[in-house]
Amino acid sequence: MSVKAYRGALFHLTEDPALVGAEASHQYEVDGLLIVEDGHVQKAGAYADLAPTLPADAEVTDHTGGLIVPGFVDTHIHYPQLDMIASYGEKLLDWLNRYTFPEEAKFADPAHAAECAEFFLDELMRNGTTTALVYGTVHKGATDALFAAAHKRDMRIAAGKALMDRNVPDAVRDTAESGDADSRALIEAWHGKGRLTYAVTPRFAPACSDDQLTRAGKILEEYPDVLMHTHLSENADEIAWVKELYPDADGYLDVYARFGLLTDRSVFAHCIHLDGPEYQRMAEADAAIAFCPTSNLFLGSGLFSLKEAEKYGVKVGLGTDVGAGTSFSILETMDEAYKVCHLKGHKLDAFKAFYLATLGGARALNMGEHVGNFEPGKEADFLVLDLAPTPLLARRLKTCKNIEETLFVLAMLGDDRTIAHTYIMGEQAYSKG
């Protein structure tokens, strides 16, 4: 048995601060020790208490001066949109047609897909994201490429081939039959292999025929541990379009529910314009929301209400939504989330922000038993945060009076430079400089 230990300040969430209060929600050790055995957390606590328990041959890595936290979880991101990030000037539907679909058409080329997959996963690790729910393109081979690259890195990645058989250009259109066959083939090839999870991935209701959505629901029913990943209520014009296509539906969410796509394994990105009954239906189904503040602001889509989601008890995680989102950094996403919440009359505190980025995100993906904090037995995906990555951060952090203020400053001023090391299953996968 291989035992490794990592010393440094240590912080993780044990529960949602909105449910148990700030003080009961976390563990913080000024001088902590994380003990890892065969890639899984054995113990996490004070160095003085745990160091004497280490076996004589344990390998100890000293990260004193850094802050050890669980790896970040990104609950909504598009890997094929790398090369169109920061594209100017459009709202959602025009942005899809002008930028997204032409870019995604390039993923018919296996070499392009493979190269982008490698860069994408490297960028996740450079930004401290160790778990992600990822959109592919309509092309089966592009999702194969992503899974192959993730499996090689032993990353916990959930992904799926996009389903879209109507109202999109021919170059990114499948059929109900081909989408069904490709999804099933990808599930058989990759789901449960290593740390990989498949996600049935309808683009959004306007891009999928009734036949395609029906088939997606049947896959979800036949494979009881795959996820479902789609978009919901992101943009006013999109919502109006859905109403036009489904005049008899009781709102946008009801369209998905009619096809069996509202379940406890469903992750809906955005959800900006939900009403109370829709939040209630999501809570009753135990479905989850990916809160994507950077893309919602960038596309001018609107402001998500975290307070409403909390009111109804809906699971929420953070999503960068690259490429409408403008950064891979979950720290930068926390910064934008704080501002969105402020504009909605709700203060997002540092403990809740880090909960959404770690344990909350893991629970949104039904992966809370595997990752999200340092409970014994969980997979040892973690980060070491640099507490002096820039002159400004070094100066500001010296004035912090407690861990809550430190975390808040890291969320407001941090970015990829704050990630000193990224560990996957207890093994260093990225190190800055």
C-alpha cells in the first residue's frame, strides 16, 4: 500500500453552508496534513495530530505556505469552443449561428478533435479543474477523442455527444437514429471505464426533434447511472422559440419532462428565467442547475437567482461555460457569481462560493460520494493554491484576518496563476513553472 502525505494549510467543505451555517460547514487547519493511500483520502486534519500516525516509509510533500483545497468541479463547459472564446457582440441564438456551429463543424476532423481534447484537458488542470461535465459536438469521434484523452490522465470527466437533428446547419446535424446509435456506442465504449461517465446530451429543445428527445429519454431509462446534460431557460428569445415549438407545454422545463429527461441525473445549464413552479419541479426530481455567470453576462442573457434555487432546495454547481464563458478559471467564475448574486440582492459568501466550486458541484453531478472534499475514502483530487501568485494578491492576503476573508480575496482576485499544483488521484498532474 502506497501512503503519501501533503502538508500545508488545509480547507474543505463538509456540507452546504446555506443548510448548516458557515461554522459547521467546513474544516480548516492552519497547519494541516492530507494523507493519501492508493489515490484515495485516508485522513485530513491537523499536522500535529496526524504526523505521528504516518508509517515510517510514508512520502511527505511539504506545501507549507500554500492552501490545500479539493479540486474544482466545472458543471458545464464546451470543449469544442476553445477557438471561439471571446467572440464579439452577439446574443445566444445569433452567437450559435455566427460562431459556434461553424467552429463545431471542424470537429468532423479526428486530428483536430484529438488536438483540441489534449489542450482542453491540460487547460482544465492548469486552472485547477479536476472534474467536469463536458459538451461534445455532434460528431461521435470528437467525444471518443475527449474520453480517450481523459482516460489517459485518469480524470473524472463526464461527457456526451451533442444531439441535434433540426434547426441547425447540415454540418452539425445528426438524425434521431444516428444520434441514438452513436450515444449507445459511446456508452458501451466509455461509460464506467476508469473514472469516465457518459452524459446524454441534447443540445437544447429547439435543436432536437420529438423523436430524438424520445430516444434520449429511453437511453436515460435503460442506463440508470448515465447523466443527462442540456440547456434550459438561458435567453428570452430561446424561451419564446420553445413556446412556439411546444405551445401545449407548461413552460420550457415541461418540454424536457415530457420526454423523460427531468430526473435526479439531469443537469440543466443556466436556468436564468425559471419560475417558482419550475424550481419546485426541479427540486422534486432532484435535478441540478449549472450556474454559469461569466457566459450569462457575456451574452447578456440575464442574472441567475441562486437565492431562489436555495429557497426550493435545488442542487447547484458552478459552470464556466467556455466558450461563451470567458475563462476556464473557477476562481474567476466565483468572482462573477458574487457580482450576479449581488445584483439579485443576495450576498454570496466565500464558504458558499467554494461549496459550489467543490462539494456542491460534485453533488450536482451525482459524484459527491467520489469527489468534492477530503472525507476518508474519496478520490484524492486536490489543489495547492499559491497565496502570493501576484504582487497584489500577496499584499492583500497579508491583511486577511481569517480563512473566510482569505477565501473571498482568492475568489475575487484569483485566476489560473493562483493554481500552484493540481493533483489527480494523489499524483501531481500539473505544477506551475
